[in-house]
Amino acid sequence: MEELFIAIHLRHVSEVRNILFKNPDLVNDQDDNGDQPLHVAASNNEFDIGRILIEFDASLGKRNYEALTPLGVARMKGNSEFVSLLMTHYTVDNEVRKGYDESETTFFRRINLHSIKSQRLARAEQKTKDLTERLERWRHLKIHEAARSIQQMTRRRLTTRAVQQLRFKNLCAARIQRVWRWRHYDGLFRLRQRSVRKIQTFERMRVVRNLYVHFEYERLWLFRATRILAHHGQRLWRGHKDRGLARKEMDMLLLPDPGNILNFDWWLSCQKISNPPARTWGVYCEYTLSGAPCSWYERNSIKRNCAYYRDVKFYAHNINRRVSWNQPDAWLSKDKRDLQQRLAIQRIGVSPKQDKAARNLQGSWRAKIARRHLRLILKAEKLLVNSQSIFELDPTNMTALCNFALFAHAGLNDLNKASALYEECIRRMLSRGGDHPFVLYSYAIHAARLGKSYLEYVKRAKTVEEHLKKRDIQEDSLYSLANAYLRQKAISTQTVAAWHNYALCRALVYRDIDGASTAFRRALARDPNNLLLLRNFNEFLQRVDPDCDEEETKGFKWTRRYTDPTTIEHYYPASSDEQQVASSNLYSLSMVEREEVSTSNKQQAKALSTNTD
């Protein structure tokens, strides 16, 4: 019913027709106001909906709770079209005009009998069709239920048969096993087993009892005694604090009010009696009523108001001599800070102020180091970027040539151009006489990038550094700008070549194992199949000191290898046999030769293990 009224309000003509076609009895239903659908259509001047309602045999003279017919509602609303529609479909008797009820009113309708018959026939056909469909569905449902029941019965029968067969097999197997055990295990053997189990049980009980008596009992007793002592101590301390608070509350009720000015002289005398003060802070003093005794005899002999000594505190101002029961807030805050400081000293060994000063000093030092690195990076960037223009203006400038070679190598990543520039640097260095560490280290890094031999140049650079140390020249200042530029280039570009250059710099120049390993791993993460990178990383891991010969490093050399791009093995010291196996060339650029070498190493290791056995 509500759907019909909603469709009339929303003016959905097709929906109203569909609802009435499914349930024609809704045409004369009433809502809470007594209105039937025709009243609502007359109120909203819905001409098409009113015609549909009349076609479905709507009552034209039924009144609502306000005693209004649809015709009356249409006339009150001024809907002339709807009034004409209603007037063409019925005539009202004179008694209706006089105001009689609907039961005493006679309506004469002019109805299209042909349309009503066709509608009734259509409804009858629809009902027949619905009944046929329901019967068909019911038949299919019953067939499906019968088939399912048959399947369930079949499965139940097959399952029961399988369970019975399995149970029979298990029973037969258990009987056979029981007979077999009885034939092969006599009663004497079972008696021996029971005897052994009892002996083991008694031995375990004896061991456990001795362990408990000699060790666990004492430990548990000490633990329990400690807990009991701590519990009694806590109870005594809580009782002491609670009794002190109770005594203070009782004295606050019995003694004169310190806030009243009339009691000033009494409290002044209390201050004189309680001298000296227990504690002082600023202009405040902490007094104990009846004074603070120095011994138990004085404590028991001092009386106040016919009572023994009570440790009740009060606080007085030294200037105006005013007294208060409560400790001043500033003093209380100071006590809390002192407590926190003592706890901090117990926990970390320093006070919070000292800890803050240490943190500030560390932050200042880190900021200083960061500013120094930033200045190095900016200076190196400026020198290397402008090195090409300076070298073009003055080709004889050795410094510009070295800077331009490093820029072509690390900045432009042009290895061919860098090779020509480095060869010119080596030629000029030899013509001038004497080695320079910057040129030698830069060429060694470039040679390692190309897969050439570089240990000779590293040795020469180290020799020069040792001579420069005797002249009080810092070691880091010789290559610090280049190191800063290589590190900045690796972080900013995140390329394999940049991380490779920085890793070689940390390994060859600074002998930094951790820094070089990290840089090599980051480069391998970007290109795991770079064989030249794998070769340099393996040589670095095999030689902690790259400028030494193999004979010099024998005995303390490390044989950590990185042959698989996806795994990194741990460091482990090399024995003589392992050094013999590790001395094979695992770093050929050819994959075929690499597989052959690994096969030969496996054979040598197998032979060594056979000889050892």
C-alpha cells in the first residue's frame, strides 16, 4: 500500500499501473488520513493516474476522515481537469448532495465493460501462468531433493562399508601384532624392563632430592626471606609515613592556625623552641615541632603538651616570621629536581645538566664536521667543474690537467678521454721528477676501473705519503677534496660507476674496509652481473692491505670472497690449505674460464679433504 501512495506522490504512472496490475485490491486502500489513492491523485491533479485508478474500479464516492470525496478534494484544490474527469465517470444522487453517508449513496458509473473483461482475462491468464511455473519449479525441486537423498544414501552406504573394512583390517593387524609380540617377548624380558624403569625412577628421585636439598632449597629460602624482608620493610615505611601524616593532621587541628595574625606570637615562640632548623632554602626554614633531638634520650625526654616528641614539620619565613604547614612550591620543585638528578646519576652516571651539556657539545662537533665536509664538497665541485676551462686556457698548468683528468673520469664518466689525460699526467710527473700521491692514486682508481694492474701505483703513492708524514704533512689532506667529490657524486647520481669509483677510493687511498664494502655492495645492488666490479670487490676482500705482495700477506690474509652477486660470505681466517685453494684466479672476465677455475678449485679442495682423511 505504501508503494502505491509513494508512486502517486512521485508521479510514476507506469509504476502505479504495475502495482495495480499485480494487486488490484490496493486501489481502494486508505492511508492514516483516510485518503484512498484517488484522493491523493485528485489533490495532486494527476490526470493520467486518476484515469488508471478509475480503470481499476476505484471507488468514486468514498469519503476520507474529513468527509471529502475525491470530487470534493479536486474542487477544493481547484483542479478543474480532474473534476471534469470525475464528472464524466459518475453521477451522484440528490441524497449525496444533501450530505448523507456513502452507505446511503448510489453511484451510477459509466464503465468500459470491454476493457474490464480484457483485464480480467489477462489477470486470469497471468495467474494460470504463475501457477504453472510454480508447479514446474516444485516438480524440479522434488526431483532434485530425491536425487540428493539417493546420493546421500549411496555415500552413507559406501562410507559405512569402507569404515567396516578398515576397522576389520585394523583389528586383524592388532591381533597379529599382539600374537607376534607374545611369541617374541617373554615375561622375563617385560619384568626386566619394569625393573629398569623403577631403578631409573628411584635414581631420578634421588638426584632431584639431592639437588633440591643442597642447592634449590637454600636459594629458594633466601629468595623467600628476601621477599618477606622487603615486604616488612615496605610495611614499616608505609606505616611510618602514614603515622607522620596522621600526626601532622592532628596537630593542624589542635594547634593554633598559623594563617591567623593573632597566633603570630605563639608560632614565634615555637620557632625559638625548635631551633636550630632542620633545613634552610633561601628565606625559608624547615622546623620540627619541639626541636630536632640529637639522640634517642633527648627524643624521649622532650615533651610537648604532655606528649612525647613528634616529627611534625612546619615552614617559616626568615624575614616576616610567618609560618605555614605546607612546603613552598619553589622549594618542593627544587627537591623534585634534586631527586631526579640523584636518580639520573644512579642510572647513567651523570646529572641531567651534564648530559645536556655533553649532547650540546656532541651536536656542535657534528655540525662542525658537517660544515667541513660541505666546504670540501663545494670547493671540489667548483675546482673540477671549472678545470676544463682552466686547462683549455693554460694547457701547461699541471694542477688543471690533474683536476680535468679526475673530472673526465668521475664527473663525465668518459674513460677514454680520462685515459689520455692520465697518461699525460704520468708523463709530466715523470719529466718533472718525483711522484705525486694525487696523480698516482687517481691513476690507480682509473686503472682498476679498466681492469688493469694498479698495485704498483698504490705502493709508490704510499711510499711518498710515508716521506710526507715525516715532514708533518697530514695524510688526509692529500686526497680529501677528491674523496669528497667522489662521495657526493655517488650519493647524488646513484649510478654503478659513481659507487665503483668511491669504493675504490676508500679501499686504495684510505684502507677503509667498512666504507669500501658498503660502497661495493651498493654498486653491486645496481648491477649484480658486472664482472669487473665483482673482480675488484673480490680482490679487495682477499687483500686487506692492497699494496702488499701475496708473500707479505701470507698468514694474516683474509679469504672472504664474493663470487655470487646475491650472497656475501663471512670473513674467516685462511689456513695454509685454504690459501692454496684461494690462490687460483677467480677473477677472469670470461664466464667460461671462471667456471673452469671454480671446477678446478673444487677438485683441489676434494683432494685436500681426501689427504686429510
